[in-house]
Amino acid sequence: MPDTFGVGIHVTDTELEFVVRVPSDIDPGWTDPDEFRRLVEVAVWERLDREATLRTVARTAETGDTVGLGTVSLDPDGTVREHDLSRPA
């Protein structure tokens, strides 16, 4: 059964940070938090245009905002089972 991660871009004074919301009941197969965050990020940018997405967030969001991009469901081996992603308008 895959785990579903929420993803977004958090706006600070100096940068745009990619954020991953981790489910509280995550599969024990995910042993390295840095690795699953990397896999989630790769899955997102394979499906969304990174440059266009970040440009839109920078133009429309305020400092302190987190702009949601949707969700990605992954197995612990990194297989993407489904996603509900969209670039912000």
C-alpha cells in the first residue's frame, strides 16, 4: 500500500522551499527520511514544470505562504502509484 505525501512550496524572505507533508502512519519501509523526500521531489518535478511552477509561486505568493501543489502516492521502493498535482494558477 503506497503512502500519500502532500507537497508544496513555502515562501521565505530569501527563497522558495520545497516541502513534503509526511503521513503520521507512514509505512515502516521508509527508513531514510532524506531519501523519501528526495523521491517525492523527483516524482513531482517529473510531472510538473519546475521553472514555471516556481516562477508562478514567486509572482503570486507572499512571504510565509505555503502553496500546495497536491499529492503523490509512493511505495517505499519509489514507485509512483498515483498523483494529484497541479501548478498553481
